[in-house]
Amino acid sequence: MIKGVLSDMDGVILDSEKLYVRFWCEAAQFYGFPMQREHALSIRSMARKFAVERLQGYFGDSFDYDAVRNKRIELMDAYVSEHGIEAKPGAEKLLRYLKDNGYRVALATATAADKASDYLERVGLLGYFDAVVS
């Protein structure tokens, strides 16, 4: 018998993947690297160690992962602060169904805990989760 549901956040509950891709590309281009959508998608959910290797493979050893990542965070934070973030279509309906039917609901995400809570609060979904693990 199913008693609970565990979900990822980015791309499942929140439509945030498009923002990560956009701002990885913009941040890399800010530093002169011609990152395209396919480059950004190729490091999705990848640990730093492997992402550095992959991106330097694309753009050379001068690709400064930390500088580009920090710029991506800066750009995305500014965007979300001004424009917000969107829930995926049907996310609230699914979460409401699960809670109304007695299921425990947890979220596991690679996003920092404070940022995940902020994003979920912005779209009115934080209260549906019994636990958020980052």
C-alpha cells in the first residue's frame, strides 16, 4: 500500500529548468563563452566535479565554472525576484489530490533548502509538503 510520494522539484513541481538553462547560457556568454541550450542541458543535475570537466571540454581550460555559476545564480535570483517562478501545469492539482487522500508528500531537490522553500512559497505549494530535503 502506498503511503507517501517523493518528488523532485526542478522540472517536476516547478518550471525552473528553463530558467537554469537560460541563465547558464547568459552567464557563460557574459564571460565570452558561447554556451548554448544543449551545453546547459548536458550538465543538468550533474555534480560540480563532472560539470567542470564537461564544460571545460566544450570551452577549454579557461572556463571558470565557479565564476559562471555565481553569475548564473545572480542573474536567476534577480529574474525570480522581479518576475517570480512558475509551477508546472497540474502540480497543485496533483499535490492537493495527494494531501486530500492522506498521502505523505516529500520533496527531494539539489536546490539549496532556503531557495527551494522560497520558490515553493512563491507559488503557494510549500504547505503541501511534509518534508523538503536538499
